[in-house]
Amino acid sequence: MTYAWCLFDADGTLFDFESTSARALARAFTDFEAAYDPSFLDLYRSIDERLWQALERGELSRENLHVKRFAKLLAAVGVKRDAKAFADRYLGHVGQGTYLIEGAERLVSSLAGRAR
């Protein structure tokens, strides 16, 4: 059987979002001249997961989630910075991240010319 199209969910399939997110978080703290500790990543992920669950239950909007997760994180680690500005900076760094899952480039190259 042949297929005309191959569709991928990029995060966790082609791109290593976990590595990208970790680096983006550390860079955002650096950009705001705030001390960063690697333990902040686990705290951020815990906050983020709870808020995504609240989003799925309809308890908050996506826009609120994007800012609220950083408001909670910054408060928890004692950093007084604007959560919206921090969220924007983090998302900017995520957009610049290019960590590929091992084998992703080889897979896409092998499909080139055989499918769209």
C-alpha cells in the first residue's frame, strides 16, 4: 500500500520538545537576570501539567494558561518578574529550539520524494 501524504505530530515525534522546553526555560531566566536552578524545570512541568488539565476541563483559557504557569512558577521560586513578558520570552526561545528526536532526520529524508 502506498500513501500520498505522511503527517506527523512534530512534538515528541520529530522534535524533542522536552529538551527544547528545558533550554527555553533556562534562557528565559537568564534573559531576565534571575538565578536559575535546574530544579525549577520539574516545578514548571508540574505546574504546567496541572494547568493543562484545568484547560481540558474548561476551567481556564489557553491564553490564561500561558501566563498563569509562569506567574505560579515565578512566585514559587521567589522571582519578581512580569509573568506575561516571561511567558513571551519563553515561547520565543521554544520557537527557536531545534532539537530533533534521534532518527527523525533520517526518517524524513527516506520519505522525501515518495510522499508529501
